[in-house]
Amino acid sequence: MKEHCPLCSEAIKQIYAQQLEQPIQLNVVDIASDAALIKEYATLVPVLVRSVDDAELKWPFGNDKLKEFLSL
């Protein structure tokens, strides 16, 4: 997450607002430092990647999609 990214801040607020059964680990990546990541994700940020299966959830996402994504 780059500094002053309002969409990233909103996504993090939505994540913290979820009432999950299991805690999750967040790893935040600033794509601005990697040309390949910029090319792949520039207009899609924020993007959540689930470590278990590498599934992606791209912005915009609502609370229902987010909860389902985080619960798997």
C-alpha cells in the first residue's frame, strides 16, 4: 500500500470491520516499487490475495464478497 492511497485505506477499514471466525494475516505491498506489479495491478488496486490458494479479490468489493473471500 502506498502512502495516501484512499482506496487501500478503505479496504483495510472494511477488513477490520469483518467479524471473522479466524484471524487473518495482512501483508501489504506497495506496487509502486515493482514495474511488473504496476503493469498487472495498476488500475485494480487494492487487490487482496489469499495465501492458501492465490485467489484474488480486486477492488471494488462489497462487504459480502469480502467476508466470503476472507472466510475461505
